[in-house]
Amino acid sequence: MNDATPSRTWRKPPFIANPWLRWGLIVVALIYLSWAASTLPFDWTRVSQGMERAARIFSGAFPPNFSRHDLLIKGFLESLQIAILATLLGLALSVPIAFMAARNIAIKPIYLIGRALIIITRSFHPVIVAILFVKAVGFGPVAGILTLTIYSIGFVAKMLAERIEEIDWGQVEALRASGTRYLTVLQFAVLPQIMPRQIGLSIYQLDSNLRASAVVGIVGAGGIGSTLMNAFGRYDYDFALAITLVIIAVILVSEAISGRIRRAIW
Amino acid sequence: MLRIQQLVKRYGHDEPVLKGLDLEVPDESVVSIIGASGAGKSTLLRCINRLVEPTSGSIELNGAELTRLHGNELRKARRRIGMIFQGFNLVDRLTVMENVQCGRLGYIPYWRAALRKYSTEDIDRAYTLMERVGIAHYANKRADELSGGERQRVGVVRALMQNPEILLADEPTASLDPVSSRQIMELLQTLAQELQLPVLINIHNVAEAREYTQRIVGMRFGRLIFDGKPEDLDQSAMDTVYSGTPAEDRQQAEQDTSKAVVS
């Protein structure tokens, strides 16, 4: 039929069509890797000393010491409170911000404000935000709550805004065509569509905040992280190991629960 | 009575999709609009309820001009225009009853919508209409659990809940199997008579258009090129509506002025 197809072999077209660009990128990547590896200051004597120190810490940590369980439980309850409060606050703020930051339903100026809020809340790692808040409001759980609220907004609002931008527009169109008011259109045509994602994100964020609350505690923002840091500071490696084990156990449990809940939503 | 005069719709600087279209639809008549893809059928319907903004021309529904309405007035005018979609456009995660009540959302105050407190009259009317089309027993089922034909019935009831003065159906049967498709066409036909509503149906299936409507309008390149009874739609009329390949269509559109329009 068609003379332009002489042979009937077929190969997958390359990912990058231009051969010069394709091979160029590979060569550049290889050169960079070898250069980076050759210039990094690996000091093997220091590594071996570090290994000895690590061995000392670990031998001091065994067996884990659960005798101060009241301190452990108190720290954990505080972490849990920080995580739950920060998640609730973060969600309450991130839903409106997400609607503002969705290009398909917000007018341009509102959209820009929403996007700017998300970018600002995302631009710093929670540990840096926690350092700022500890300076601002002092040591303790309030700094942790504020930090994780910001952290929740950055993640939940961004993901939710992206979900809003992917909605089936036909449902919105149908309600607009029936003379429904703007806010009611959002409630009836947009909200049901993003609900499963919203619930999934909320559970994930609670999970994530629980983990992060341990990290921000290290810089003084309360919770189990502070307990852990104190234990290290006093060379109580056995207590520190006990805390670490409990953190792992709690994360595993919350992972299992949230996975189950997310699977149940459809 | 719907009266469209000199309707033009142009996207940007492209060739207009609608080029000075005139159409009158008296009450209680079911009109099929046929034409190849890209002829402007869907744009025409969407200009009527202003999902698409017409560039110029006039659209009057029962004496009220629709093209110049804004804000709240446009919203109130839209309540009187029911629309049925090819993809049903139901809110998948809501129940059938709530989808049907969506047709009343334009009439009830904010707080009632927010709390989902529908009035007893609306609920009663919903049941009457759902019984009429045979979906009352699905009231508490989620919309995405229904079959295509059942979903389109929900779409029809939702539109009727608006107490519309006209129904616009944009290829209402194109995503349905042949049996459901005929049932929906029959339903639209009888409802138009029962409720004395004018109904405009965009349709690809010419056989169904002939069978279920008294008047067929043929569109090509944004103009009406046929308007008559089903029996007037002979082979030569069909040829003028559908003849040519898309490539030829594009050529002709280019000859018309500048470049092709496929909406």
C-alpha cells in the first residue's frame, strides 16, 4: 500500500529525539559524577573513628531502657496533641487556600494570592520554620503546633488545589446551567469530587505530622523530639533507643491504620 | 417561543463557528439539530444558556432577551432553561435524589443549599418526576451506580425540576446503547407534549431524529442549511448536510475566509 515503509521492523522511539542532545546529556552526567566523586573529601581515618564512636553509642544503648516510661508517655502524648491540633488547624486553613489556588475556579488575582501562600508555606523545611517559631514563641508545644500547621498548609493545599484543577468540568457546567449560585456550585459540583482526595490527604497529613513532630521537637518545639534530644544530651543512650523504638512502633501502627482507612474510601 | 436572530459566535480571530444564524422554535415543538461534527450544533445550544458567550446577535426566550444579561439576572434566566448533556454530567458521588434536587439549587437560598434542606414540595415533585421516568426506587443510590440510560433519566429529571420553559439536549443519546437511546428519545418526545415544552436536541442519529421529532434542522459551517419535516429530509438534503470529508470541509472553510474551525 504505502511505499514509504520499506522494512517492517519497529523500535521504540528514543525518549529524547535529538541524538546530539541525548548523548550529550549522558556524557555530561558521567563527567559530572566522576568529577564529583573525585573531589569529595572522603577521610577514611575519620570514618573509622566515627565507626568506633557509633559502636560505643550502640553498645551503650543496649538493652533499651524503658524504666522512665512516664516521661516517654508524656512526650508522646504531647507529640500526638501537637500533630492532631496542627492537622486540624492546617486543614481548616488549607481548604480555602486550595480553592483560591485552583486556576479553573478562582479569578486571576485570588489565584495568585492562593499560589503565593502555598509557595511561601512550602519554601522552608519544617525544621527551619520550627527554629523561627521557637525563637518567636519560646520552647514548647505551641511552636510545634504553629510549625506543623504551616507544614500542613504547604502540602495539603497544594495537592488539593491540583485535584480541584483536575475535576470533571461537566458537573460544574451542569449546575451553572441550572442557575446555581457560585458558592453552591462549589459545594455541590466541586466538593464531592475532591472529597476522597481530601480525606486521604488529611489522614496522610496526620501521619506525616506525627513523624514531623518528633523532628521539630529536636530543635525545641516540644513533644517526643525534645525528650529524645534531652536523653542524647545526658548520654542516656539506652533511654534514647527506647524512645526511638517506640517512635518506630507508633509510626508503623499509624501507617497501618491510615492505609486501611484510605483503602475504604471510594 | 425561542427566537434566535443573526447569531454569531467567533472564538478569538478564527473563522466564526456560527455565522449569522436564524432559528425560531415555537412552544411544544421538538426540534432535532443535525450536522457533522464541528458544524456548530453544540455551540448553538450553549449560546442559548450562555455557557458560551455569543459574539453578536439576539436570542429571545418568551420575549426576554438573553444575550445581554449579567450576574444575577443571567442566573435567574438560566433557571428557566433546562439542559441535558451527552456525558450526563451528574454529580457522581451524590445520590440520585440529591442530583435531582440540583435542578432546584438556583431557586433555594444559600443556607438551605448549604444545609441540604430541600423543601417538601421539591422532594414531592422529585418523586413524581422520578416515578414518571421510572427511577424513583433509586432515590438513595449513588449516581455512579446507575447504568447509562438510568443516569440520563436522572439528567432529564434534574432539568425538569427547574420548571424550565425550554429544554436543550446536547447529544443526549450519544453515549447510550441503542435501546436506552430510543427510550430517552421517546421520553423527551412525550415529555415535551405533556409539559408543553419546546425541546432542542442535537443529535447524530438521523434515524432517531426522523422518528421522534416533527422538525429537523440541518447545520453546516455555522449556518442552517436545512429546516423542514422529517419526510422532507431526502437524500439530496442529507448530502448537503453531511457530504464531503472533514478535509474537504476544512478546505471549504478556508475558502470561506481564512482558516478552519473545528469546535
